[in-house]
Amino acid sequence: MLWLYAIKLVGRWELRFSLDWRVDVCHWGTTSCEETVCLDDYKIVMWYSKVPIDVALYAVAKFTQQSGMDRWDEDSWNMYGEALVNSFGEQLKRLNGYVCLKARIFTNGEMIAMAAQLLRSKHLEFGKNGGAHIRVRAVGETLESQMSVYDRFMSLLSGKALLESEIRSVVEHHQFVLSDEQLLGLLQQGALDGHIELTNGVTGSDSDEGGAKSALSRQFRKMVSAICSNPAQGRPGLIQRSERCRRCGSRGEQLRGTNCERCGSDRCYTCLGCLQLGRSRTCGLLIIGKRKDARLHDQVAAAAVSHDTEELYIKELLERFGLAPAQRDASQLALRYLEKHWQLEREAKGEFLLWAVTGAGKTEMMYPLVAHALHRGGRVCIATPRRDVVLELKPRIAKAFANVRVVTLYGGSEERWDLGEVTLATTHQLMRFREAFDLVVVYELDAFPFHNNPMLEQAARQACAPGGAFVYLSATPPKAMQRAVRRNRLAQAIVPVRYHREPLPVPERLTMPAVARQIAGGRLHGRLVKVIHQSLERGAQLFIFAARIRHIEGIVHLLRAALPGYAVEGTSAADEGRTEKVQQFRNGAITLLVTTTILERGVTVPKSDVIVLDADDKLFDASSLVQMAGRAGRSKDDPHGLVYFAAPQWTKPQREAVAQIKRMNRLAKRGGYLRTEGAL
């Protein structure tokens, strides 16, 4: 619950709210009268009432300055408070039980005396900024360094968007010794100093503005009319519905209104879209940390230190990481784009697509871009839809940037409340950030669950700072993004060849009956058995992709019957032993692994072939077929793996997948990137 008070700042009355009124008294009581431009010795009007955060925000938005406010007595302020409460309309039903605005006017002298008394108390002490700092400490802190805790705490919230429960987790994780009262005081001081913004998790509510005009006195009606005509809240007399989660942007069916014991409302909305990260709701606090450090475009001169020209600097970056020719050319284009974008000093966010085939070495191509952003003093986030990719990238990024703090964020991560110069995060974790990163690299943007997920796309955009930039990495970018490239709305670089500089394996068509028919008939088709034997004879392991989880067990049974001397297993997202089986497959203990698109990315086996069963199934689009085909030929010791699309029909997605792979091979040949000349 929050306190409401009115104060005159820069010649105009404002309504404010506070988590701890004592902090505000000390803040304004130690601020010169010149800064607030107070008149007639009035400093502040306190309303002795506590309201939920959504009501406080509503009241602040509805507050309007009235003529003569400088001369109002407490009765006039109480009358205005009554009009303000009545303007809440439907919300009034839940406020009548505990809201009674009772005003008291404090003069400058009274404010200063009260501030001095509070500053001498055990709760507050005078801070160097002229306000009040809460006396807190952290485990291991010396007495002399205790005053730095406030600054440390605010820095931890910089660029974050956290619920109150998450703030408490930050406090516990960093071992701050804080009572609940002290924590609220710290947050209020941070809001007054401009370090954080206090708002609610779900914004918007019903407001029956026309119901506020049942007043008694003429002055009362005049006040209500002024309040209800506030343009910030739309036309009077209308019931508005505009609920939206401030954290993830969800609306409509993703918001569930329920009876809330905490605030008393029968329509307190909870966001279901981001519920897995904590309960974002109408009456719940959302604390948004404002980033104070300089943006990249404020450090243009620093970028070229010790380099004669921009080209020399970019060349050094590219040589530092030993990139292959195609990787180097693509990274160079991306670096030039970023440098030009950051020099423009605009608030707009840049976007660049790195379209790199599977196995091209996308991670290594990121290194120069990350190094460039860090050199300019920026913060970098590498976001990926999948937790396993985060865990895989951590040691590689940490090795490439040994002197940089790298943190990993995912569900259950021990580092999720830490700050780093480079942040590796699942895309869901981006909902906890707000304008935090100067460079956001979205790794595998076409993968589930990021692809076609407006909530996660919104989270990524919110996490990028004004003037920052996105770099998208994908082997199969969405068609909308490809259209944007063709229309010159999105800059891009293509890497059409793998790091070993051999052509991509082109899938072959294998006409055969549907899997369900083969399972029902109790035997595998002869053509399928033949190509499997070809792979086994050359010592390869096989990815065998199925369209349906229900078919996996039947396929495994038929394979074991046809190949008694080989280890055959099946796995899917529903398999609790999936991780162990995948590791056994990587180690060579399993020869044939029947799986679904769950393994279309992220698993590399040195010598492997691929068979996609029921490749004509509607679940397989061109992108997924390209990704599955990309499991073959990834190793420099076996670059020419075999890929088969096995199905009764030759569908458009299959043709598109083959056409895309052939196109990349042509581009690789045309660019001179191939080590040997293969048949394309």
C-alpha cells in the first residue's frame, strides 16, 4: 500500500505516491525552496491514506491543478480528495473499506523540522545527494563502506524490470541485510532520485467516469468536472477497458481477472503470459531500473583509439578471432553496419541479419561484434530460445572474452540476479530487462518458442536500449524477414558455406509408403533398409526423424528387427531420458536415433547421415527440413554426409528446402569460398 501526497514543483502542483512517506519528507525537507518554487510558505500536503499501486497511479493521472490551490486550507484539500476518490467509479467499491483521505498541510519550517528529526532516527540518515539514505549493510561490508550499499543496490536494478518478489530475491542473493521497511525505503529513495520507476504489473482498469458527479456543493461539482475531463483518461462518462501487462505486453485472454485478497478488488488482473517468471498483477509493484550509463553513440571517439582508421580497427577485430573467409566477410559487413548505426546517434534501433548455413560457425562470427560493442563501453546480450544453447555457449564466450564478466540467465540459474558485461539468456529472461543492452544478438531467432511469439519479440525489443542494435543469427530466417531483405528494409550478410569450406549435402528423394503403413505392415520398406545399410557400411550414425511421437516406438521396433547388431533408440520431448540418450548418441553408444524435430538443432555427431521419414507431413516446413538436413556433413572429417527425404509425395516444402541448400552451394562457389569444386 502507498501513501498519497500533493506537492508544488516548478510552479505546479503534482500528486505523488510513496512507499515510505518518511523518505519523501526527508527528501523534500532537505531540498531548497528554489527547487520546488513553493508559494505562500506551502511545502507539501500529506493525505493520511494508503492505497494499492494501481489506485495510486490512477489518482496521479486524474489529478488536476485547481486555481487557488496555493491558498487552500485542509478542508478544501479534503473536499478535493473526496472528489478524486469518487472519480474512481467502479474501483470505489473496494476502496470504501479503508480509503479516507485526510489532509494535513506542512509548511517549510515544519517539513525541515520533521526531516531533521527523522534523519536523527535509527531508520534514516543524511545522504550525499541531499536526500535520505536508508541505513543498511551487506554481509562482509565494513562500517565505512555501508553508505555504498545504496549505490550498489541501484546499479543492480539498472536496466531491469522486476516484481517486488524478484527484488527481494536480489536482496537475498547479494546478502543485503535489509528489513522489509528498509527495502521499501530504499526503493522510494531510488524513485525520488530518478534511478527507478515504480509502477504496477498490469495496467488499465474499468473507470466509470460519469458516476462521479453526484456531489453536493458547487465547488465539489467543479472539482469533479475538472478531474473527469482529464484528457489522459479519455472522454468522461465512458467505461474504459485497456488492461495490459507492463512486463510482457500481453492483453486479452492472457489476463485473468480474479478476486484479490491483497487489494480487495473483484477484478484484479493477473498475467498468464509471463506467469512462469512470477505473478504480474494489477495491484503488484513493478520496479523498472533506469539505465544511467552512457549509450554507445556517446562514445564515438573512444571506438577508434589507437587505430588510424575505422577500417584498420575492423581488420584487427576480424584477425583476432581467426575467422574463415566467408565468416570474415559477413562479420565485416555487420561491423560496418553497427559502426555506422552507432555514429548516427539516433534513438531508433538498428537491425542486421546474419544468414549463415547450419554448421557455418555462427558463434565465432559473433565474437568481433561483441568485442566492438564492449570496446565502446556497451552491454551485450546474446539471447537464444533454448536453455541448452545458453549452457553450450557459456564456456565458449567466457574463453573468447576471458577478462569480461559473463553471466548466464535461465530458469533456475544461480546468476539470474547478477550483472554482466555480456549476458547469455533464454529469450524468456529478457522480460526482466528494460533498455539494458546496446547490442542484442538473437541466436536462432526462428526456433521455438521465440519464432512467431509476439510476447518474446516484445521482450527482446524492450531489452534493447534506444540507439542500440539487433543482430539476428539464423540458418533459416522467417519468410517475413527474407521479404524485408529483398525490399531493402533489413541489412544482411549471407554465409553460404560451413567452416570446413565444403558444399552442403543436398537431400535426395526417397519414394516410399507412409510410416504408419510400414508399422501396420510389420516391416520397413526395402528402399529404406537399403539406404540405412549404405550409411552403416560407411561407419556413420543415423538421425532418423519422425513427424509424430506416436510413431517412434513402432519405428524403433522395426529397426531393431531389421538390424539386430546395432544399437537403436528413440526419444522425443516426452521422453524423460532424452538427455541421457542424446549424450549416448554423441558418444557413439547409440548408432541409430529415432527422434522428432526436438533434435533438429544443437546436436552434432562427427560422422552422421539423416533420414527424414514422412517428409511430406504438414508438420515439416522448409525451415525444419533444412535444419534436419543440416545434421549431416558438419565435420571436416566427414563433410559429405547423406540426407534423404523419405515420403510418398514430393511436396512444396521439400522442394523449397532442396532449392535453398542448392542456392547456398551456388553462392559459396560464386564467392570462391569452397575448398574443392563439387557438383552443385
